[in-house]
Amino acid sequence: MVRVRFAPSPTGPLHIGGVRTALYNYLFARKNGGKMLLRIEDTDQTRFVPGAEQYIVEALGWLGIEFDEGVHVGGPFGPYRQSDRKPLYRRYAEQLVADGWAYYAFDTPQSLEERRKAAEAQKGTFQYDCTTRMSMENSLTLPADEVRRRLDEGQPYVVRFKFPEGVDITVHDMIRGEVTMNSRLLDDKVLFKSDGMPTYHLANIVDDHLMEITHVIRGEEWLPSAPLHVMLYRAFGWEDTMPRFAHLPLLLKPEGNGKLSKRDGDRLGFPVFPLEWHDPKSGEVSSGYREQGYLPQAVVNMLALLGWNPGTEQELMTMDELVELFDIEHVSKNGAKFNVDKARWFQHEYFQQLDDETVAAMLDDQVRAHVVEAGHDYVLEVAKLMKERITFPRELWDTCRYFFVAPTEYDAKDVAKRWSPDMHIHMQKVIDILDTVPFEYDAIHQALLEDYIKGNGLKMGSVMNSLRIAVVGRTVGPDMLTLVMMLGKDETIKRVKRAIDTITV
Ligand code: GLU
């Protein structure tokens, strides 16, 4: 039974790189008929940010990434918040010490700082590891009764992992293959502190084991920690049930040099967070995909393809199709460049899939917000006609406003290009035609385009674009006669009259 987890730390809003990690876990779980759980890793209280956990739950819910177990839905392996599991970890730390895989270290922050400075003076760096641990103040160097006394007295300590010297540790990564590191290079990481809190490494391994996680799918930034994790499984004697690892490629800046950051989003005008985030400390607001009007399906589809492809050219995939097609084998080893245009393209595609009534309801809200009255059928008709030009809901009003209010200004450039002095005469003729022929598409087409414009050898582009300037304010919009039919005879004539009276060339 496949069991995967998404295990964020609530240190702020969830970056879209984290969302992608959650998505890949979800797709993998569903594809394999497994379970997906949400575990909150909040053991580092100094980095805890209020509201971050709720944000994570809300963001993943918005995107349709569902969990079978987790902090918000419960489940048989709970609690799913590490701070609620605090009493559990001590005994695992103590077991490692008893088995010789870890030791108590009493070094004070000051003494560690001194060692660091001394190393720097020698142009080196200090690392607490197999080469230095025997010169430090810990249960490997102090007599046993002294260690006992210090512990009984409640002196502050940490438990450090004791890497065996000179062993090659191999991580079998599903994406990268075998990654081997020698323990000589690795420092004796802190696993547990005397305040009773485990560090990330200990809590993560203990919980993955107790929650029977089969696959750890996470960001590449955790690859350097993986040898320690493999060693911890060995130290606990859990190697035979150790999960398989898959480290996902980084999400890169659009230019490809370095990790995608919030600053890139600010610089290039796209969100790097799923939802808007109000920083509780600074009050700073960061934009979110949801508030920008992105559809969750568009964000999911775009993220799925940042670092994975189905092995074909297919780009548009629903969540169900993604589940069907997803496989770790097609996850790339290389970082994936974020592409703003592509994000907008997906959004445009998914916007087109919205049904007309949904788009009409969005448009209706904006029409009302501009204190304009319009009937439902009319709004629906506008929505149907204009949908293909829309990417974000917020564009609806600006793109469609001339269906609801007459222009009061005329684009100077368009006027200069299209409105010649004789246009007043031709526009007067338009009014006459609209007034006299039956108000039907074909009849107007015949009378205006065929008989008048073509019949008199006039330039089609000039006359029709001038009419457009009169009705719309500039030379944009759908088929001109369709627009005239929708606005109706009186409104069209009113607009053309106003243009004749206003435009001077
Ligand atoms: N808490 C870690 C994070 O914030 C989890 C890393 C992992 O998946 O092991 O990303």
C-alpha cells in the first residue's frame, strides 16, 4: 500500500514550489491507489508563523489536492502536527544514545562560537563531526558519572547523531539514481534538544516510520539531508521498511539562473504563492494566484508540467488525466524554468472551458459594480461573444464595457489613422441606412457594406473602422454588425451622432 505525505513547516505562505511537491505526491498516491497525508512539521518554534498552517490547508483545498489523512481531517496515524507529538520523540533520541548512534553534547553556544572563530582564523571552517567530536564537551569525552550528573541537574544539552567514520552512504533516488556521499563530509546533526523538542531530522524519520510512509517525494533542497536520513533508518533498525526517495528538481527563475523567489514574482508581475498572504508581522501583502483570478485547474496543470511531462506533446490535462498519466520516471532531473507566458496560456485555455453562465455571472458582478443595469440575457450574450478574448475575470469589464456604456472619448491614434474629413458624411449615411432599412443583420450588411461602401468605391476599412470608433471608442471589438445588432438601432444611432458632433479632424 503506497502511503505518501506532504510535510510542510508552517513558516510562512506556501511557495508554489511546495505546491508542486504536494501535487506530485497527490498524483503519485492516486495513481497507485495509495494514501496521501498532510503532516505539519512545526518543531522549530522560532520559525513558526501564525496562520501559515491554515493557509496551507486552504491553498491545497482550493487547488483540489485532497488528503486522506492529516492535521485537518484526522486519521488513524495521528496526531499529524509534530508539536502535538512532542512527548513521543524523546525515547527515540535516548534509544539512539543507548545504542551508540548518538551522544549528549553540552557545548555552550559561546564555546561553539569560539571554535568557529578559531577555525576561521586558520582559514578553515568548524564542523562538529568525527574529526572534532572528541575535543568537545559531550558524553563521548566526559566520564559517565559526570554526564549523569549534568543530565540530572538539568543542564542544557543536545543529542547529536554520531556518524560512523569513513562509510559511503548511498541514497537510491527514484529520479536521480544512486547518490553516494562519504560520512567524512557529514556533520553530527542535532537530533534533539533538552527542551524536549526534536529537530526536523529526528521527527521526520520517526514520523515517516510510524506513519508507514512508503515514498518520500520532496524538493531537491533535502537531498543533502538524505544520507543522514538513510543512516537514521539504519540506526533505528528500520532499514527494511525505509521509504523510497524521490527528490524533485528546483523551480527556477524565468531566466533559469537560480531558484524562483518571491522577488522574481514582484519583478516580473506574477504570484509565487497560491493565495494572497498577509504577513502577520510586517503587514506586507503578497499576491496570490487565486486573487489574481487564476483558475485552480490552470495552476495545477501548469505546475504539473514544471518538471514533468507525460512523454507526449499533450499539455492540457485535467486532474484526473494527470493522475492517469503521472509517473516518477518522467520527472526531470534538471531544474524547471518558470514561464509566465505559459502560466497565462493555461489560464486562457481553462477560462475558455468555463460555461457561459459562469462567465456571465462574473461579468454581471462587474456590470453592477459599475452601477449599470443590464438584463441577464443580454449579459449572457455578451459573455458568449467575448469569452475568447478573456484570460482573467478582472479583464471582463474593460473588454466589454462598450456593450453597456457609450464611449465618451475616442482614441486619438485610431481617429488620426481612420477618420478622414469626409467621414462625417459617411457616418451620416450610416445613420440614414440604420433608420430606413429593416434592422436585420443581412439587410444592413447589404445596404451598408455592399450597396453603399462597395457600390461607391469607398474603402471598407476606413468606413467600418470609423463606425467602430464611433460605437466603441477605438478600433477593437467583435464583428461590427453583430455589435450593432446587440446594441440596437437607437443606441447605435445615438453613438454615431455623438461621434459626428464630437470628432473634429
Ligand atoms: N518539513 C520539511 C519541509 O518543510 C519537509 C521535508 C521533507 O519532506 O522531508 O519541506
